[in-house]
Amino acid sequence: MIEETVLHEELDPARYIERVSLVSGEVLDEPILPRQLLVRYHRDYHVVDIHARHMMSRMMRATGDPEATRRKMKERRRQGHRAASVIARAIGQKDVTKVSKALFGLKDREYFFRYKKPYIAREEVQDRLAELKQEATEKWQAARADGPPRVRVLLTGGTGFVGKEIIWQAAHDDDVEEMIVVIRPKEVRDRKTREVIETRSPKQRGEVLLDRLWLDTPEQRSKFRFVAGDVEQPELGLEPAVIEELESRLTHVIHCAASVAFDDPYEKSFHANVTGTLNALRFSHRLQTAAESPFVAHLSIETSYIHGRQVRDTAREDEIVFPRNFYNNYYELTKAMASIETERFMLAKGLRVIQLCPAIVIGESRAGNNRGDTKVVNAPVNLFGRAQEALGSTTGSWVDRSKGSMLARMACTFPGDPSAEINMIPVDRVVAGIIAALKKPAAVGERVHLATDNRLKSEQMIRVVEEELGIKVKLAEPTLHRTVTLPGMTRLLKRMKQEKIARALNTLGTIFGGYSEWGQPVHEVGNDVRLLGLSETRPNTQHAFRMLCRHNKYVQNFGKLWDLDEMSRREKVWWEFIEDLEDLAGRPAGSMSAVDFRGALKLGLDLAKFERKGTGT
Ligand SMILES: NC(=O)c1ccc[n+]([C@@H]2O[C@H](COP(=O)([O-])OP(=O)(O)OC[C@H]3O[C@@H](n4cnc5c(N)ncnc54)[C@H](OP(=O)(O)O)[C@@H]3O)[C@@H](O)[C@H]2O)c1
């Protein structure tokens, strides 16, 4: 594993982060290992620590007061230190720290981490950003000199969840004249044997993408061009002739490609997210500095979770600090490093950049459509759904049925605190922000959270899941679940030869559990409205989450539908059904109760054929 060996200089976190002594305030010349920057490195190292975390979590549940819980824990730590010094004296041990570590797991960190940033006086930063905004405004005026704006964009990540919505909205936006999408070839493997059965070219992938997005008119299709590339390669892996041609055409670059896997190792996340971002920034800088360049700005798609587990203060839009409580995974960490690189390019090289930071992106706000995405929040919802189906199964022997029922009950336990607030934002709102940013030169130099102000608590999500899917999910205390229940369940499942479920549960618990523990970050919002002109009323998260559950159940079959052509057909039928339903009901489908919605569904949709009743479509 990379972390256990010497890191290649390029990957060294010390390029971005420094370790500072809490005692002297000096920067410590000690190596920084990637794993030291994650939450999991700093917990569960001692039985007393586990117990203390468990108690904190219980106290949070009982009081709902994070500050009181932290105060109480500090008091306990002080008591532990006092007891350790008494015991150390009694046994003649001079090193009290050794005693407190061994007996009570009390290890006071003597350092903290912070991002390395060159010192630039605030006024100087403001002057530089004002210059960049001014330049962007002039370029933007040139792009709309004689008539409507002519936006010509290069997009990375167009085949992904967010990228598809960007293509869809761009197709319907008259100001976007042309979109060049960078796509890598794709190997298609046999689902069973994993053998490569076909390699799809970027052009083929692009054409299929347009079909699946229901973009069928010649005007819509002619806007898009698909070029071969790979963001991890210099110049994005584009052919020199393509770059030359683009230099005189492009007004914007949207860098959206990334690896959004919460369980990727550090090196993989780094290459996709940091190296990929650096290549995109260099590419944009080349465009910006080319002679007669029409280039307006680079849009960097980041995440509001670059703030990691910064839980005390609101995560601000105008700054990034190393989180007191570290990062949940290497995805967040490397996205934060990429954000630091983006800031550097802006301030040191004068690249005109807008940083856009979505929270957890979920399906479209009206119908829940997500074009086959199964990541992040979809993963637990789909697992619960499949577990529920197993629970209700009436086939097989009595033994099989009771085994299935036991497995399902296990799968429906999720580590989380009822009060944990999760920041989910529908993809259409995120992309409305991205498309708006293309036309807002005043947003250059700014970081914008594309997040919600109506966060959903775990307990509300659990309630919606029960109402919509009939699944009773039990929220387990996270520390106990992580350290005792989950390892026990995994052992049992393996003994029952249920490796797949064991793996799914582990992934779910260890990878997604971090997002439903107490003390989640609160992301400041406001720039989305002030700078991008989005509506002040952000989508209703509860409604959107309801629609996610309904969509994943009926359209996506809880992730069991793999055929993306069929997915596209179903989503169209679903969209039209929801549109008509809303017209009839005079209110959003997401505001309808589970019972009313199911009633309407029965009347309007043949679920077996997935067709509208009475229309044959
Ligand atoms: N989904 C979320 O909840 C969420 C939340 C906050 C921020 N974001 C950010 O939004 C952006 C898009 O996320 P997403 O959910 O759409 O991710 P996604 O569905 O996993 O899509 C990732 C995209 O990046 C492309 N890509 C990855 N590595 C590449 C490479 N080396 N060369 C070329 N293309 C490459 C993928 O292409 P292939 O099809 O070839 O694999 C795909 O198009 C990311 O920057 C992510 O950090 C997402």
C-alpha cells in the first residue's frame, strides 16, 4: 500500500499541508502520511477511547446539544489526566503521558495540520481578484458583442452524473453555442466473466449519451462534439491539432471529471482529482494566454465537503481551512488539495476561475431522475430496498426464507445519529448554478457552495424511507456499530457464505457512515443567489429525497436495472407521468404523501411494462 512506503514527491501531502506544534507554534519537520489526515486514524485506538466516543454519541442522542457534549468530554479528559498523574506518582513513573495513554487512551495531540498558503495581504488579494473580474467582464462583453452571448465550452466528466445534466441543460440553453466534451474510450466487460467484450470510442460514447438524454433534434445534437482525452494526461490527453483549434474558439472550460469513490486508495484519488485538476488548470491557462484568445473563465467543480469534518464553525464560502476533525476519505482530501491548487493558479498565475462546490448531489428535484447513478445516498437506499425485497420473499424453503429475513434485518441497520444533518442538493439546482456561472464574470475569483439551507436529519430520512419503501431502518450508535456489531456481523455473514452482503454492509458502514454521525459540517450558502442569480428558494430537500426513494424503487429497481437505454426510456415515461400528475394535483409530486402517490401511480402507470396506462407509451 502506498501509505506504508515512501511517497513519490508529487503525491506528498506536505506539498499542501504542514504540521504545526501546538506548543511552540513552529512548523514541524516530520513526514505527513495521507492516512493521518483521515478521521479513522484518530479514533478507535484504545478501548477507553471507544467507550468515550460511545458515551458522547449517547449523550448527543439524549441532549441533542453538541456543545454540552463536547464540554462534558473535556471534563472527563481532565479527570483522566488527573487520575493518571496520581497513578504515575504512586507507581513511580515519571512520564505521566505514558500512563494516561496506556490506561485511559488519552493521547493529546501535540500538533495540528494546516494548509500551506503563501501569505498575501488581504488588500492585495482583493486587488488581484478585482482585476480578474474586470478582465473576465471584458472578455464576456466581447463574447456577446454583436447579439446574444456565444458560449463555447470544453467539458470534462460529461459521461458522469453531473456532466450528463450539464449536457442536458446546455442543449436547452440558446447562449451555449458549442460544447466540446472530453471523453476517454471505455472498455465494456462481460458482467460475469469480466472479460473485455468491446471498446467504445469517445465518439460512440458521445452519440449514445445524446440518445439517452433524449436529445434528438439536429439543432440539439450539432451543438456537441466529442473528443478523445484523459484528464490524467498532460494537455488533457488532447491531440495537438485539436488544442490548436480550440485555442481560438473556447470561451470556457468546465472541469467536472473526478473520481467520486469514497473507498479509493490515496494514490488513485490523487491522480484523478489533483493531477486531473492540475492538467485542466494548465490547459485553461494556455487558452487564456493564447494570442487573441476569447477565453472568459475556467469553472472548477469541487465539493462543499472540501471542508471535511469542520464542525465547530460554519464552513465558509470564502476560505478553506484544514478541518479540525479531519476528512472522511481520500476523495474529500484530494478534492481539497485540488481546490488549493486552483486557488494558487488564480492568485499566482492570474487564471480566471470560478470554484463551484456542490454538496451531496441527488437526483433531479421534480422526479428524482438520476440517469442511472447509484453512488452516495443512492447506495444505502438501494441496499435497504433490496434487503426489504428479500425480507418479503415468499419463495424457497422455510430455512431459506428465515435466512433471507435475518440477512435483511442485518442490512437494515445503519450507523448514524438521528440528529445528523445531511446536505443534499438536487442535480438540476447544481447544474443551474454551473450554467449560470458561465455567464457571470463577476463570480470569477469566488467560491460558491451549491448546497442547501434545508438540510435533512438522519431521523427524517429514516422516516421517509419507511413511508415510501416500507422499510424500517434502525439507526445504530456509530461507535458501537463500527467496532463491535459490524465486525461481528461480517464474520457471521462470511460463515453463512454471504460474502457479497458482508462487503456491501462494510462499505456502507465504514464509507457512508461518516456522513450520518453527529457533528456534520454546516455549509454556508448565499453566493449561489448573490453571484449566480439562482432563486432564493432552494429545492425542498425532503420532497427531493422522497422523489429519490420513489425513483430508485420504481425506475431503478434499487440499482438492479443496469441497462442504461432502458433506464433512459423509463425515466422519460416517469418524467411525463410526474409532469401530468403535478398538473392534475396542482402541487409538486414530492409534497404528496406516500399513500396518495402510490394511489396515483396505480392509476397512471403499468409498472410491469413501465408504460403509461391508456397511452401505450
Ligand atoms: N456526485 C456527488 O454527490 C458530488 C458531490 C459534490 C461534488 N461532486 C463533484 O462533481 C463532479 C462530477 O461528479 P459525478 O457525480 O458526476 O461523478 P461521476 O458520475 O463518477 O462521473 C465522473 C466523470 O469523470 C470522468 N473521469 C474520471 N476520470 C477521468 C479521466 N481520467 N479522464 C477523463 N474523464 C474522467 C468519468 O468518465 P468515465 O465515464 O470515462 O469514467 C465521468 O464522466 C466531480 O468533480 C465531483 O467531485 C459530486
